[in-house]
Amino acid sequence: MSRRRVDSQGSLGPDDEVMPYSDDETDDELDPASDAETEAPPGAPHPPLEPKTSEASWKVKANDRAYHHLPEFQRKVFLCIKKSKYSGNAIKTYKYNVLTFLPLNLFEQFKRAANLYFLGLLILQVIPQISTLPWYTTLVPLVLVLSITAMKDLVDDLARHRMDKEINNRKCEVLLDGRFQESKWRHIQVGDVVRLKKNDFIPADILLLSSSNPNSLCYVETAELDGETNLKFKMGLRVTDERLQEESQLARFDALIECEEPNNRLDKFTGTMLWRRERYPLDLDNMLLRGCKIRNTDFCHGLVIFAGADTKIMRNGGKTRFKRTKIDELMNYMVYTIFVLLILVAAGLAIGHTFWYEEIGSKAWYLYDGKDEDASYRGFLSFWGYIIVLNTMVPISLYVSVEVIRLGQSKFINWDLQMYFPEKDTPAKARTTTLNEQLGQIEYIFSDKTGTLTQNIMAFKKCTISGQTYGDPTTAEGVSLDRGRPVDFSWNRYADRKFQFMDHSLVALIRSRKDKDALEFFKLLSLCHTVMVEQKEDDLVYQAASPDEGALVTAARNFGYVFLSRTQDTITIREMDQETTYEMLALLDFNSDRKRMSIILRAPDGRIRLYCKGADTVIYERLSPNSRHKQSTQDALDRFANETLRTLCLCYRDVSRDEYDAWARKHKDASVTMTDREAALDRVYEQIENNLMLLGATAIEDKLQDGVPETIAKLAKADIKIWVLTGDKKETAENIGFSCELLTDDMQIHYGEDINEKLTVRQANRRNEPLSSGRNRKKAPEPFFPQPGKNALIITGGWLNEILYEKKKKRRRLRLRRLGKRAPPNSPQDGQPQDDWEKEMRQIDFVDMACECEAVICCRVTPKQKANVVSLVKKYKKAVTLSIGDGANDVNMIKTADIGVGISGQEGMQAVMSSDYAFAQFRYLQRLLLVHGRWSYIRMCKFLRYFFYKNFAFTLVHFWYSFFSGYSSQVAYEDWFITIYNVLYSSLPVLLVGLLDQDVNDKLSLKFPKLYLPGQQGLLFNYKNFFISLFHGIFTSLIIFFIPYGAFLQTMGQDGEAPSDYQSFAVVTASSLVITVNLQISLDTSYWTFVNCFAVLGSIAIYFGIMFDIHSAGIHVIFPSIFTFTGAASNALRQPYLWLTIILTVGISLLPVICIQFLHKTIWPSVGDKVQRHRKKYEMEEEEKKKPPAFQRGQRSRRSAYAFSHSRGYADLISSGRSIRRRPAARGGPQDSIREVPHREAENI
Amino acid sequence: MKEQQETANRPDNTAFTQQRLPAWQPMLSAGIVIPGFVIIGLAFIGIGIALFVTSQNIQVLERDYTGVENNSPCFKCSDPSTKNCVCKLDFSLDKLFEGPVFFYYGLSNYFQNYRKYGVSRDDRQLSGRLDNFQSPDEGCVPYQYDANNKPIVPCGSVANSLFNDTFKLYQIVNGARKLVPFDGKGIAWWTDHNVKYRNPSITPLKNAFNGTVKPTFWSKPAYELDPSDPANNGFVNQDFLVWMRRAALPDFRKLYRRITEGDYKNGLPAGNYSLEIAYNYPVLDFDGRKKVVFSNVSWMGGKNQFLGIAYLVIGSLCVVMSIVMLIVYAKFKFPDEE
């Protein structure tokens, strides 16, 4: 099939290559805004934050505790009690203490409507006029429910107490009275100077002053902060490094730090230090953040800037958005429905009572109660009486049971061995326990690409040097082979053993040292990077900011260019067998706008050279006209791209001394600007990165994770739509789309321009329609793609903004702000929205269109846009969405979606920390959804249906009875039975069904993805099911009342005694009820384990046991007025007649249900029924055939280009302004070398 | 990455954690449901027949004696102003009324199950606690204290409204009246008589009631209900106990006496009988009815067609439904064989 391809880089459309804008909003900004955003501008960027004066309002004075208690830093806490705005370092994550636990916890629990309702009921029951049930009927279940919840809270809080205590009592050295003294963490205050030792946790957010390492470097492990286990390094200011090494120097330190207010940005810090009348800029590289660990540094000194609750880690925690499931909402509405029903029924019965009293009650002398109340007032009292009697319609233990079930489901997810990733020893983790059944209802999955679909493991596969491509299996002589063996790197004692390369000719070429370009190529790879190196027992361990870089440096290392070490301003490499130290003059770091990084080095022979590597598009723009091999390299790049390899271009430039000096001055100026330093630096970088000479290009393989295509296929079969949202380039994204079989060759792919056109036409049509009919009419929209066949959308962030009017809106808003007035209405032609309604319609159109497609890939989207796409679908499709991602850039979308899944993989823990579920591999998603999600959904639905049913069946018996008891709110059962019914007699079996039930086992669930559909469509629990449960309950209650009624009408007992007394009646109805509901749950149980068996039989046995106890002589003698049913059970159940009544009642209650179920399953069998019916057969099949054949990745005829999965490197640390001034310290230099560093700080900043 | 030792986080591989507990997964398959319905249906029909036949064999004689109609023998007594009125109810049996015969009184449209009526009693008092003799429970209002503020014992509406008609049965043998002996022992539940209701352990019983008054509606105090038999006096008086066990429904019967002695051990022989009723209990105000019932019992108790018929109907329905299901199954079975 032919595929149309629109070149969207045309003159009119947005640039596909660029990310629409950089967004660096954090949770703080996201949280309040995100909900508003759903109606307002998805993606409208916040205006760039100007440095405000308030940003520097946080003042910290070193070694001056009193300073921070000055009145100007006080803030009102309570009435007129004022407190310093600087928090102490003690943290308090616990919620309660001994005194406040009870009141606070109760208060919190009573914030729940259900609990409050029962409290209100309890109060009603105490009022004697309307009390129809003794108070304990409500109190006992309520106390039970409250105490279960309270227990859970208590256990949680005790754990927090323990943690807090442990943390607050950690030891740390603080400079007090001129010396370092050991102190507890909680005594640390802002402005204190602390000394930290190796492997210490950092107690607060601390400004690094000096350390035992050269240049006050300090290595930290940030695992607790972001989960990344590689070491990062921080560096003290030069001035503090030099002047604050000794205790006495530190004691005299009296700088004033001015910086931003506490916030939650882990990636940003700006401030200045004022010391000895000089100002020094501070940034994140000087900061040691709480939660990190000191590594490889004997000791370091720091100044506490933020303590306790002000620290960035504390600011980050705890602010999780509360997510609710669809079922939750539905359940609440149903509870409200029941409540309304309750009021109606009570009102009806109250009216009944009024009339009855008028007609009969008032005349019956024996009922005289000494009160002179008229009938309508009695009716009013009776209303409240019935509210109390019928209160059990609203299921009191519903919420607590639902929580228990969800907790159990979560545990099962945690325990699942098939979602455990043995290589990394990571089990799956349900981080929230409230969303499980939602997993069975997912309609849309939004997936990140890097690290989620792909492994984010990069392997250096190929390269092109001077137009010559290397990498295919080739002998040393250059003969191509079909299958080669890996090159033996044993000649290189530094070689990384895991590295594999097939092309022997390249190794031969390098070892021969004939090709200058090839040598330069690998020299560049070993020099131009921000990788950190660590010496671990004779082995070099590289820590790279991105896996691409690591792969490249490792490749260079194996080819004989070994990156050995770096100091702040030198890089030492081993060029074949000779060690060379280069002086690093500047490091021009990568960022997503520049898409390249450069390094300026002075070779030992004094020549200055700039090495640069970057994306082909940016590099080709900057190549020197003299550069050779442009075309051949371009061809190679195309070929690499076809093989889904990620590419980078390498080039260099010789820089003359004068040119460098001139540039260095500009660079220095730029690096000390306070405002928009980064932009200034970018401009300076631009000036030197030109006239580059092309060396070649590298190609790195980005491996797909195991089982990704199969998982996607499975999920697609379950009608789950998968959208890939990635920051990668269009071509890469498209390519991955093909390789994971999201896109197939028979799909028609639509790009931005095409989409825009269609949407504009739709919009124009709508405008042409008469306004009155157009606005509110709901007509079925005609499809966007009328022609048959599959469609796919590939859209870039830029187009997304264009289509959704985001950019224009922003521009317009800015213009409005500038003009200070409303802009004139736009003419309809220019593609502008006329108003918010049009914009909304456009968004709906887009979502509709996207949902018509089999696959949607959004590339070049920012984290914020990812979240916006998710919320668009959530909003307009009312669909349940799931986001899955692994990186910090996925956090927004993970938080926005109904369910967020984090891949605990390579890129760190930030995604996991904000996710609801976390596991190690994308392929576990199918098990999570198709097995756990499905089960949880089915179980929860079964549970809820039954739960409503059993309460109706239980409560409505009172309703029928009232017709025969003068509407006097007489209950049909014993009070104690009412008290215990929900807690003991009927709860355990259904709880077990909610925990253990499975209609088909996990293998079949996975084998038949169609089984997932009922969940998506919400078929198992909705208003229809609710009313079916309601009617089922009404039916059962009718039977339970009227069969005994008929039996009791005229009867007498075996021995002539009249058993038609009230107490016998209550025993018969209660016994019928307990047996019926327990057998009913047995009918609903499709997975009978011995526990279920025990529970059902146990519930019935407990019922009889407790009843006989309560009706026994002994307990009556002790409490004659509380247990009044003495002998009722034994007398009633002695009668065979009553047993026959019970059997008949149970039979009539259950037989029709069985009959209807059977007929329904026979006439309209669901997929589940069919699978269940042939379960045995399928299980046999499953046994026979083992694992399906391994996935074959076909060769695609697609062009792909490089993707730079690169975040900012360590360059800031390594270089930034300072490193230019530094002379090298000898490699691995001993401690004493620090002092020898020439003091040139005078020209400092 | 590393060796097997790094599996600290590995979940346990147990049947429970992996949700592989051995289980039985029953299905509502045709092979179970249809024969099941047939069997249940047949069983129900069997029970139904047994119940129905048994019930048919029970003899019941029921007479309303409220005296609403003019020709009713108790019409004259239905006027509330007449005191100590006695009326005679004549009836004849044309065949032996098999014994043991039970004699009931019945009330209609009488709401003993009215909630406030039902709770208007003091169970502690009734179990013989003397504290509650002097200060009866709040629930007994308005029969807690009398107008002179003396405690009422037994207090409360239920006790107050004790049924006080009395009956005597005569067989007319050759024109002479022959008293049919009534057995009033053990007509109440054993637990009521021995556990739930107790007289205070004070002799004479009368002393326990010092300072209290009898219920307003009663003609004599509790300790005089049956002075001849201490085991039938006070709170453990059988008639009192029967009354205190409230009925579930507004139409009810209560056992008054058994006929088990003397010539009537085998039942009431055919002949003419006269029931002498001391008519005290007013029911016409609230449109109530009073009746007397003679009945004998079977293993299943008294006569009641309801249960037998219900069993028969349900049993037949089961059989019918099993046929319907069989047809439906046969019709729809084949499509899902694919």
C-alpha cells in the first residue's frame, strides 16, 4: 500500500525539529494549574519567570543563629504568636501524637460522608421519641469500622514516628562556639556550619563551602532524591574552598546568603553570597541537598541554607494528587441514590403510619401510650424512626471492605512473580492501593518511548569516518562477512569486556595508526563528553549523564582512546599507549536547544582545538565549506537511520590563540550575568561553534525492551489504544513505532499538515452552519477518515500547538498584555479561534480524529504537552487513561492520567515516585491490565453488586413487615442480629470473593484479551447492575418476609404451643436470610478455594452459634433486659415446620436466580462464559504448546535519524565559568596538591 | 546483572501469593442445573404432598364469639357497659375430634407487634428483681406508676392488656352438662416459665408486691393469678406467659388449654358441646375480633395449607423450568461449540 508522506517542514507549518518551547514547570506550578488547564489553555506556557525581587528574600547569615529570629523574619503563626519563618531541622511527617491521635483521627474519619451519616444516625437513636433501634445496633458496626481504619492509621503513623525519630536523632557535627561539636540533626539551624563525613546523609540543604577533595569537590549519591545511583559531584565556590578549610576560618565565616525562597525544584537554585563586600553567584552545583549521601569524600563543610520542612526534598514529598476510580464515583452516586430511596421509603411509611394511627391505632386502647399527640406528629416521628430502622440500606461496612479488598489486590500485584524482574531484583509495586479495579477499565495508554518501549541501553554499532562506514562484520582485511565474530580487544588492557564490535577492519585501521581522521575520531570521543570516571579496583567505571555518551566513551576506550580521569580543567586520556593530559579551556554543554556539545582543549603542544559532537541538522549548518565527506557521511547517516540507529556527527575546529582569548572574555562575561545566564551563554557558544570540520558520525543502537511488540499487540486486541508520546524526533519515533509493531505497513499515516487541513475544513464547515443550531446540537460526527483502512497519526509538538491554537493564544495573550487592551476579533480566515467555544470544538475534533486512528504518535512533545494530550483524552472521551513512563519528563503525564505507571529502569526514580504502579519492564503491563486489572475489576464489581444486594435483602424485610405492624417501625429481626449481620454473618465470604475470585485463570486472561472488554465498557457495574441488585434484593426480601408470613398466619407448633410469636418469626426470617445470602454468594463464587468454603459454612455456623448463645438462659439471667430472646432459637428451630419454611424460603430465593443465570448464559453467552465453558480444553492446549516463537524484528524500509536522548550533562560542574581559570592538579594527585593551586580568584566573578 | 543471591526482593512463590490456590471452579452447566432442578422439583413436590395431606387430616373447629351480629350468642356481652357477662357458645361434633385437642383463643386486628407496645415492659422486673418492683423501667410509661405514683407491677402495656376472657367447656351428655377438664400446664414455653420469668424469692409472694399496685386493667394482682399453685402464680402464671409472648402478626391465636385428661384423652367424642365464656375483653372499639379454636396437631403442627401448596407450586415450577431450560439449551447449545 502506498503511504503518503507529507513534508511537514514546509514553509508554513511549524518546525518539526524543534520542541515547541522549553518548559520547566514543576509540581508547584502544575498542581494548581493543571485542573484549571483542562478548560483553559492546555499547554499555554507560563510567561518566562523574570527574576523577581522576592526570589532573593531568603537571607541566611553564617554562624549567626540570632539573625534568623529577627522580627523581619517572623511570621504570624497563630493569633499573635510569631515564629521565625526558618524551619528548624527536625522533621515531622507523622500526623498524630499520643494526645491528638484520638480526636484528630476521629475528626479525619468523620470527614467521610458515610461515617458522618452513621454518627448522625447514632444521635437520632439516642433521642427517645424516635429511637426505634437500640443505640448499639449502629454503634457496634461503626466502632468496628472506625477502629479498623484507626488501626491502619495508627500503624502507618507509628512507622512514621519511628522514621522521624531515627532521622531527627542522627548525628552530625555542627560548628558551635568556635568548634565542631556533635549534635543531633534536629538541633541544626539555618546558618549553621556543619561538617559531614564520608557516607553521611546530608541533614539539610547545605551550601558546600569546602571539602577534603581537591577544589572542594564533593561526590554525592542522589538515590533518595531521584533514584539515580551514579555519583554526582558538587563543588564549593573557589573563594570558600580557599579560605574556609580550617575550623577557625569557618568559625569566623560571616557571609550573608541571599537566595530564593524554599521551593521544590530539585533542578534549580539561584542565590548570591555576600562576603567581605564581594558578591558571588551560587547555583545548584554548590548545593548539597538533603537526602543525598556523601561519597568518596572524607569530609566536607557546608552552610545550612534550608532546614527541615524548607528543604527541597521535603517540599517535594507528600503532595500527591488524590485519584479516584470510576467505580468510586459510581459507588458514591449509588450511595446517594440509596439515601434518597431511604428517605422516600421512610416518608411513605410515615404517611402510612399517620393513616393507620388515625384509623386503628388511636382506637386501640391497649396501645395507649399516655401521650396526647396527633396522628401527623406521630407520622413525623415515625419518619425518623424508619430512617433509623432502614439505615442498613446504606452499607456501613462498604467503604472499609472496599479498602480491604483493594489492599489485598495491591498485595497480589506486589507478590506477582511474573511481574518480578530478576535481573534487577525488582518486583512490581502497587504504590497506591485505591486504583486497582480501574486497571481493568483502561481504554487509552500513553507511553513514553525511551526507557519504556526501549531499554535505554545503547550499544555503539557503527560509525562512518571520512566517508567510510564501519561496523558490519568484516575481517581485518576489509572483506565483508555474513556472520563475524566479535573483535578481540585483549590487546587493550583497559578494554571493557562487555563491548562487542564486529568490524575487524576498523580495529586494524586504528592499530596501524595510518588514518589520521580515525584517530582524531576516537580522540574526540574520548575527550568531548561529560562522563565522570571512577577507579574501582583496576577497573574504570564511567558515569554518564546519558547512555549514548557512555556508549561512545566506552567505544573509544576499547579502540584505544581511554578516558582516564578528569579534573576540573584537565582531561587525561590514554592515546593507544601514551598518556596525555589536555587542558580543558571550556566545556559547552549539551541542551535540548543546542543539540550539540563542544569542548575546547589545549593540547600539550599548545594548540587549541574545539571538538564538537551533535545532531546532524545542527552540525551540518555549522560545517566549514572546506569540510570534506559531507555527502558520503550524509548517505551513511541515512543508512544508519534506516537501521533504526541513533546517530551523532563529530567534528572539530582549530582555534587560534587570539580568537580564543577574545571569545573567553565574552564567555566570562556571559557566565556571570544574573539574568538569563543560560541564554547569554548559548549566544556566546554559538560564536565559536562554526566553521567545523566534519570527522564522521557514530551510530548507536537503541534496543527495544523484551516483549514490547507482543504486549502492544495483546493490548490492541483488548481494544486498548496506545499512544506514544515522546520527546524524540519524528523519524525516530516513527521508526520505533514500526519496530514495536504499533505502526504497520498497511496503515495510512497522517502528519501534522494533513491533520491541520482536515480540522480546518471541519471548523470552516461548522462556522458556515447557522450559529443557533451549530452550538448546542449534538449530532453524530461524521468520521474524519471515511475511506476504509487503518489510519495512524504522527504529530509533532509544534503542530500540536498549531492545531490546538496554543501558540497563537499565547502570542495573542502576550500581545494583549503589551497593548493592555482586547485585540480586535480575528477574521475567521487566519485559523484563529473566534472564542473559547471554537477552541474547545477544535480540541474535540482533534481528539475524535485521533481516536479514529489505530495508532497515534506524538513526537517532539514537552512533558507538559504530554500531560495535556492525556487530559484532552480524559476530558473529551471520558475514558480511563493510563500513562507509562520512566523518566522525569513523564512525571506530568503520569500524574495527569487516571493511572500512572512508572518503569523502574535506568533513568532514575522520579517517574516511579509519582506513579501509582511501578515495575521494571514494559511487557508486565499486559499482566497488570489483562490479569490483575481484569480480576480486580471483576472482583470489585461482584463485591459491590452483592454488597448492595445483601443489604437490600436484609433491610427491606422491615419494610414489608411494617404493613403488618401498624407502620410502627417494628423491626423484623432481633436487634442483635441487626447489629452483627453486616459484620459477621455476611461479610467474610463476599470479602473473600473480592480478594480471591477468578473466573478464568491468568493464562486464559492473557490468551483471550477480549475478556478485557467488559471492564472497559463498564458492563459489570453500572446503574443497570445496581438496579438489578436492588430488585434482586427486593425480591429476596419479599420472599424472606412473605413465605414465613404465610407459614405463620394460622399455625401452631408440634406440641400445640403457638409458635407464631414475634420472636420465632424473627428467628425464621433471620435464619432464612443468613442462609440465602450465604448461598447466594456461593453461587456468585466462581473460584472455590477451601477458604471460601470455610467462610460460607463458617458464616452460617457462626450465625447459629451466636444466636444460640444470645438466646441462651445464662446470658438472659445476667442481662435480662438486653438479651430478651431467651429460648427463641431453641423453641423455634425445634419445629420441623419452621425448618421447612426456611428451606422453602431459601429455595424460592435462589432457584429463580440459578434459572435466570443459566438461561442467560445459554442464550447470550459472554466471551467469559465461553472461555469458562471450555476452560479445561484451553488449559490443556496451554500446557501443550510452550512459549511462542521469539519475536523477529523485520527490516523496515523506514528512514530514521538520530535521537539525542541526552539530558544536560555534567558540563556545568566540570566547566562553567570557573574551570577556565584552573591549572591542572596532577592526576590522582594527593591531598597536598590542593594548596598548590595558584590563587587566581581575584579575577573571580 | 549479578548472581542469584541478589534476589532479596523476589516475591514468595506460594500458591496463595501467586493466586494459584487449588480451587474448584463450578459452572452452571446444563448437566448440573437441569437434573438438579428436576430433583429439587420432585423433592419439593414430595414435601408438598406430605405437608398438604398432613394438613388436610388435621381437624380444626373455629368459632368467632365477638358478638358483632345480633344473633350471635355473645351479642349481649359485646356492650362494654355489661359487667361479668357470661355467654354460651354451642356447637356439635359429628365425629370424634381426635386428641390431643388444643384449645386456643384468637384475636384479629390486634397489633401485639406494635413497636411501642412491645417494648412497654420491664424484663428485669419480670425476672423477679425487686429493685424494679419499686422503680419500673422507663419503657413502661404510661403504665409505670399509677395516679398515686405507686409503681405498677407488672408494668407496661403488654402486661396491662392481659387477655382476661375465661372459658369452660361442657359436653352435653343426655341433657346434662359434663365439664371437659382443661389442662393448663406447660402451655407456655419452658424457657419462659423457668428462665425468663421469675417470681421474687420471697414467701409469701404477696410480700414482694408491697407498695406496688396491680396493672390498671387487671381485676386482681399478679400474686393472685393462681393462688392454688405457686408454680402457676405471679409472673410464672401460664396464661400470663402466653400473653406476654407477643404475636408476630395482627391475627393470632394463643394456646389456652389442652384437653388431654379423663374421658377426653383420645379427643372430643361426637356430640353436643357448650362453651361457657366469661366475656371481659373489649375488642370492638378497635374493630377487633375474638374467636376460639379447637385443633389437633400433627408432626408439622397445626393446620396450615399454605406451606404444602407453596411446596407443590414451587416443585412443579422447578420441573417445568427444567423442561424449558432443556429446550433452550438444546436450541442454543450448538452455536458455541465452534
